[in-house]
Amino acid sequence: MDNDQVTLLDFWASPAGMRVRIALAEKGVKYEYKEQSLRNKSALLLEMNPVHKKIPVLIHNGKSICESLNIVQYIDETWKQSPLLPSDPYERTQSMFWANFVDQKIYDLKGKMIWTAEGEEQEAAKKDFIDCLKLLEGELGAKPYFGGETLGFVDVAFVPFYCWFHAYETMANFSIVAECPQLIEWCQRCMQKDSVSKSLADPPKIYNFTMKLRRISENV
């Protein structure tokens, strides 16, 4: 597959995009990166993802794949080296379950609520967020990675949020390491891998980005 044409349409701060970057790096896949504007969407993005018009989009030999977990699964099944999903059907469904849990509980709702809400609403979102993190910490258990001895599908789905933790903690005045120390140890373990550390954004830069978004939302 050396002649494959692979392009990633992405935005630097997107945890969903970071997932795809990690997966591509784990597989050693060379690709062209095309940074996208979220406000002025490119003609290519609109063409390749006409339904949701969102990043990330992977373009493989002219065909587009959308939605980050779909993309990571596609990458795993297309490039067989360094598998991310288990071959066992039960373990595979469990990986998919927890990756979807991250999407539904961390990505879609709780994280955003922490930095956009205020007062009691923010406190409630913070409590729910911590509860979700503790459930994930329980699933991790004593394993080095969610995937066992090696980085797996759930690790790739979840670890991009590590670079957002600083923004969440600063805006809502809490400490994730105090609540979930084993989870932070897992994050730091993942960061020792080049595929992760070179794919995640700088936490202070993410914080500045969320502050900008918050000011925009307050002025709407």
C-alpha cells in the first residue's frame, strides 16, 4: 500500500482529529495534513463530508471516511500492523462500548459544559465529568493501557482529552489527578509514546483556545 494517497482534513485542537493522527502514527502511515477552518469551511471539506460538514475526514485514494471512531476503525482494518482493536469478538465489542462511552459522556457533553456553564450548572457538569472519569479509571484497572499491554482502540479514543484537562481544571477549579490519580498515570504513560505526544496539542494553547471560544459564546 505504498502508493496509497492519504489525506487528513483536520483542525489542530480537535480531540477527534488527534485520535486519527495517533492511529495513523501507530500504523506508520504517511499522509498529507490539511488544516481546516471551522468558521469558513473549505470546498474540499464540504465535498468530502456533505452530511455533517465536520472534521476530521480521512481521504484514502479519493474516498472519504467520516466520524473519528469510524476513521480509526477503518485505519485499523486497512493497515494491519500494530492492531488497535482485539480480534476476540467479545473484547472487540467491549472496546467499541468504552470508546462510544468516551464520545457520549466526555466529548459530546461533559467537557463542553465545564467550560461554558457557570454556577450550579457547572458544578453539576463537573461532578458528572469526574464520575465518568472514575468509571473509565475502573475499567482501566491495573492494566498499562485500556488495550492491555499495548495501546489500543479505547486509548486512542480517550487520550486526546488529556491536553484539554488543564483547561477544564482551570475553568472549573478542580484537580483531576486528585480525583483519578491512576488515570493521570495512564495519560503520562501514553505520552511517552511518540505517536501520542506528537499528536496532542499543547495544554496552555488549548486553554487559550477555550477562553476565546467562551468569549465568543458569551457575545452571541
